[in-house]
Amino acid sequence: MPQQPAFGRRLRKLRMARGLSQTALAGDGMSTGYLSRLESGARQPTDRAVTYLAERLGLKAADFEEPAGGSLAHALSLVASTGSEDALETLREALAAEAHETPVLRWQALWQLARQRRVQGDHIGERAYLEELVRLGDEVGLSELRVRGLTRLARCLRSLGEIPAALDACVTAHHLARDSDLGGEDRSAVLLALVSVEAEAGRMPDARAHADELADLVEGRSDALWAEAMWTVAAVRVRQGDYPAAQAYLEQALEKFGSSEDLVLWLRLRLAAGRLHLQKTPPDTEAAQRCVTAAESALAFVGTPGLRQELTALRADLAFLTARYDDARVLLGELALEEPRMTYRDRVRLDILRHQLRILSGDDSGVRGLRALAEQAQTDANIDLAADIWRILAEALAQTQAHRAAGPSAAAGAGQPERQA
């Protein structure tokens, strides 16, 4: 049987969450005075009273028990103050037990849990939290919460390779932010997502226009939002083949954004810079190696599975482009043993590299594999990625033909493609 005074506090919270007065809850089967004494803790509830109140509230008797870790508000305060795994587990338990808590409080809990999944590279788990978060945002009706939920969901869907759905979420958030006249923080966050998704969808004129708008909006800042904006603008320039402009934007972020601000973002900027150096024509492998070295030192402090895999993938690309093919195969083998914690595009990039290595070894399945990846990317409306894969396939076929025409000696020293996807 529930004990006082915890039962009374819990009963009052559940009643108020439903907007019921004491008279409405008491109904014909209980006096308002008795209900009032239960809520104040002055009377110990009987089994009959607990069963009656649970029926009136549409609950189970067990719902009157406080969660083991305390209230949802208490669990949120633990996450805010410590951010530890134990605090996040307490928050998960409290959220499951507090299904009748206010929507805004549950929204905050879902936001924290989705963020933890994102940091771990678990985009499928993140998506589940975000979809509920978006529903709650609509229920609450606050434009800020709706825009933030849709924006984060769009970024998650992009990471999963679901470009049409990501684009729908981005466009909705963008229109809502504009119509509600939200502040620069929210509008910049929406544009960060929108630019990335438009680029993936092959809508480069739109991506370029929104990237320029984003750069203007964050001008004069030097915080994490600004650094991520410079990274996003650089990514658009890369897709347009303007590597000098891309490097200029990214170098601004590398120079001005310190590791003390956000070590995870600082590390990811180095990974992005390393990949940019490998995409140049010809690849700047020495500069890429410097980025790898810097990232390795930071990884000791923020070594999440997703970040470790991103770094390993970059090292594999670097090994391939410096003709260390056995090293590339070993690194790919290490990644194959782990549960993937990478974005859809990064996972496809690994598959591309595996097929390129097969082609170099004379295995025709590599050609079929690249063709299948390109066709799948097109089916998924990931137009930019599909174009990259078709280009790599064409380069690989041309090189294979050139090596065969040159004879066995040239084939033994098979060359390297100019860029990676």
C-alpha cells in the first residue's frame, strides 16, 4: 500500500496534470474532504481508495508510487548538473514512470536523452526519442519547441540517409521559424540542417543560397554555432568543387574555435578538415595526417564509439590514398567487427573503399558493388552521393583499363584515384 506523505503529493500531481478539481476527481464514490486529507497526507489511503482513484484517473495502482530515482524534475536536474550515465539512466526510468507529467517537462527529458544517443552515434535510438519530442512540441504549441524538435529530427534523418523525410522536416521548421519570427539561434540551427539536407538531395542552388544566408546570420560570432556554420558552408563549397573557398571557411573555424568551448566539435572539425584535404586534386595527404594526429590526441578525452569510428575511417582513406592498401584493409576489418555508429554517408564511404580495394586486386565484384551503391543512393534520393559514386566507378574502370593496357608491371603498381566520396 502507498505510504504518506509521498502518496498525497503524487495524487495531487496526477490530478492537476489532468486539470481536475478535487470535486471532479472525487465523483460520487468519495467525499471531497476525504480526498483533500489524502492529498495533504493527513490520512493513510486504503486499498479500496487507491483502486477507486486509479480508475478515476485512468491509471494503475502502481502509478501512485514515486519512481525509484525520484521525480522527472529531479532526474532532469541530475542530468543538467552531472551528465553522467547514471543520471541519464535515472532520467530514462523517471520518464517511463512519469507518463502523466507535463508535456514541457517530458519534452526536456526527451531532448536530453536524444542528445545522449546522438553523442554515442546511435541515430536509430535518437530518432525514436525525437519523433516523440516532435509530437510533444506540437501538443504544447510553442513555436520554439516545435522548430527545435523538427530541426534535430531532420539532422538525425539525414544521418540515417532518409533524405526526403529530412527535407520535409527542414522545410517545415524553416517556414515555422520565419513565420514565428524566431531569434538568430533558432534560425541559424534550422539553416544548418536545411543546407546539409539540400546538398545531399542535389539541390545545390538552394543549398548555396541558404549557406550564404547562414554565413551572414552568424557573422561576428565565434561560438559553437558559428564554427558549425563555417563547417556547413565549407561542405557546400566542396560539393561545388570550390576547394580553396571551402578550406578558407574551415580554416577560420579551426583557428578561432577553441577546444575549451566544445571538445567534441573541435575534434570533428579536425576530422572534417582531414577529409577535405583528401578530396582535393591532388590529395594533400600530409595535411590530412596532421589533422588525424590532432584528432587522435583529443579522442583520449571524448572517445565515443562514433568518433572513434570516424577517425578510423579517415585513417583508412588516408592509407588508401598513400597506396598503403594492406593498412587500409586492416582498418576496414577493424570497423567491420564493431556495431556501426556512423552516419549513412560515412557507412557508404566505407563500402566504396572496400569495393575500390577489390577492383585494385582484380576482383570484378568491386565494380558491381559500386554500381549497386550508386543505384541505391539514387533510389534514396541521395543525389549528391550517387553522383560521387558514379564518378568513382568511372575513374576506377578507366584506371583498370589503363593498367591492363600497360601490362603486368603497371598493374602491380596500381595507382590511386584522385578523390574519395
